[in-house]
Amino acid sequence: MPAGPDDGEDEAALGAMAALDALDAHGHPDEILQIAVTDMRQIEIRRKGRGA
């Protein structure tokens, strides 16, 4: 789920709960196996073969 510029781990957990609520609302069974949060703004992309 996308995060806003000031969202932290608490907001991500609320987003996960919203996703589970949406599944429940449509009658789909769910089970929490694992929840992880990754801040995609912190990921550096290294491109191979450029600028050589």
C-alpha cells in the first residue's frame, strides 16, 4: 500500500488492517502470516553497464 511523505510504521500497520477489513467485507478468508514495512524512498538503484 502506498505511504504518504510523513507516514511511519504505525500508519503502515493501519494500512494493513484496512486491507484485512476490505477482504472481510467481501467475504474472503484471510490469515496474517507476516507483515513487513519497507520505505521505498530509502532504496538506492544501481544500474549495471551504464557510464562505463
